[in-house]
Amino acid sequence: MTSNAPTFSQLPQPTPIPSFADLSISIIVSDLSNSGAGRWGGAVRPFLLSQALQKLGCRVKLVGFCFGDAGAIESTPDLPIDAIPGQPYPGFGRSVRSALRQIDGDIIYAYKPKPTSFGVALLQKLRTHRPLILDIDDWELSWHGGDKWHYRPCVKQLARDLLKPNGALRLPDHPLYLKWTERLISQADAVTVHTQFLQRRFGGTYVPNGKDVVLFNPARYDVQALKQKYGLSHYRVLMFPGAPRPYKGVEDVLTAIEQLRDPTLRLVIVGGSPYDDYDSHLLAKWGDWIIKLPKVPHTLMPEVIAAADVIVVPQRNTPAAQAQFPLKLTDGMAMAKPILATRVGDIPGILSETGYLVDPDAPEQLAAQIRWIFAHFEEAIDRAQYARQRCIDYYSLDVMALKLADVITQVGRSI
């Protein structure tokens, strides 16, 4: 384990942000419910795209659907949102017609290659001949088995899937339709992606997630006061500030903590999983080592991060993890926290030498690295300062805006 702090001989120089003050952009989002894009407030990709585009002077609006009874995200003075009630097929056609009337931007920007976003955007492009950008922040089919997934029903199953009120093929984003939609990606005028994995698979321009490094600035927060506020003063805190899911490797960190048997160590999970009862599974097995904090608004997330000693991003080596840009990574970088992560996907490139890396699915390596970080904590804090600078230079909202400016210039010639 190296003990030398990283150095950077060449860092990008600040570049003036261009202005597109006369341009309006409609971002099409498949799920604008509070359990969809709204579950993490302003922290997820559609809101980051909106903030970066607004830095360019663009007028931005979100348009999309709200399925079920989760409730729609509400508009704010800074960001208008049109959430249309979504229905299964065939009623979804009426939802689409309502959405098309709201998509009035000079540029159409579809978030995710789904029928409920990219499919709708393609229809609007055909109607209006406006340029269309597609943003890909996940490999959607990876949740269904990736390239191995196939739909081969018998005649009876096909009839049930099509005709029953809860038939699978009545879902607007069924994997079969996702597969068809992927084949239409070339119809977009430009594609943006946020990981190298997605760029290799789909092409496009690499636009990694940007962080608000003004909001996420450790100088604004009193660490000891916040540790006391959240009941963490007596612990050495490893924090996972995301939604636990099996591929995110939280079990590996808990196994490592169990191996260390240090009574001062705790894994703090913020918000928990909105998808299922996975939290309950973790608490049933490792409850003595877990502190669960409630979900907080995005604007309060920096103070929660400030109460951590180390941020852990222990992704497992799965297609879903390879395709993702973990937002908690730049949460920790911007807040100058030591980061312990796994060598999965873009994580090594994002951190470079500013964090600590171990192999995926290796609790014993995590345990050894946790022990080492706390034994050399002053050095870990020094290294974390480089992580913040790297976040500012490569993964800030300003940098995201500059990358989007190039894409807009590319497609804007047809306006």
C-alpha cells in the first residue's frame, strides 16, 4: 500500500462557459414520479443535466410521465416540470399525445433509451424536425440479463402478455421494447453518455456527472458538530450515501467490518433502498454494525457527508455496476473525504490516485485497507484534498456544462 500522496503535473485550465441564452431545451424523462427521478431530489442525472444546461443560459423544462400513485415531482421557479399521468398500453398512446403537446424546446433531449423517453422524443422529432439528443446513463437491458435476454413466448403466453389487464407487454418499458429502442439509437442527432463502458457500447460524447462543488464544499461544514447532530460522535464512520442493492457491494463492507471486530467502526447507510426490503436483510444479519440515517433533501446531503470519516463505494463487478457513474463517489471527492472503492467500471479513472482501490468481491482486501486508512488517517485526509481538486477540475457542473456546450453546438447547426 503506497504512502505517497498523489501529485498532478497537468490540470485543465479554467475555460469560460459559453452562452446559449436564446435556446430552449425539453428534457424527456420516462418517470417523473417521486419514486422515480424524484427519489433523490436534485441529485440524479436529469437534474444535473438541467443545472449544467442552465449554466449555459438555456431555458430548460422536464417533460415526462408519472405512473401509479407515487405522486409527481413538482415544478420549481428554476425548473418547470410537466408530468403527464402514464398508463399501460393501449392507453399510453393518449399519454404520449399529451406529452408531445408539452415538448416545445428548440432541442429535444431524451433521458435514457426507453420507449417512454427516447421513443416519445423520436416521435416529436418526426413531427417537428427539431434536433434530438439522447442521454444514456445506464445499460437498461443489464437489469434483465443484458445480451442474454430474449423474449420467446408460446402462443398462449403471448396472448396473456398482450391481452390481460396486467399483461407484461402492456408495460410501456417492457424489456422487449427496450431492446427495440436500443436499435434506434443511431436516429439521435447526438448521444451523451456518462461512463466509458457506455461510450464503448453506444458511442457518443462522454459527459460525466457534474457536482455542485459550491454546495459540496467542506469549508462550509463543521465536522464535529455534524457528527454530534447525527449521533456519530463515538464512531469511526464508513458511509454509504446511496441506495443499497446487492451489486453495490455493501455486504462486502459489512463482512470486512465483522472481520475487523473493531467496536468503534460503523457502516452508516443514508436513506436506504426505495426498491425493496434489502435494508431489512442487511439489518437482520449485520444490525450491530449498521447505523441507518433517514433520507435527507439533496441540499442537506453535504452536511451528512461531512459527518463521515470514509466514503465507501464497494461496487461488485456486474454489467449494471460497470455501466454506472456512482454519484456517491463525487459526493465524497467534493467533500474531501477519503474514499475506499473497488476497481469496477470507471471508478479507477474517476479517482485516479486520489482514493484507495481494492478488487471487487474481496472483503478481506476491504478489511485490510480500512485498517490501513485509519492507521494513516492524516495522510488519507491529505489525499482527500487532492480528490476535491480533481472533482473541481474534471467532475464539476462547470465542466459538465462545457462538454454539453460542444454537443449543443454540434446539433444546433440544424436549428
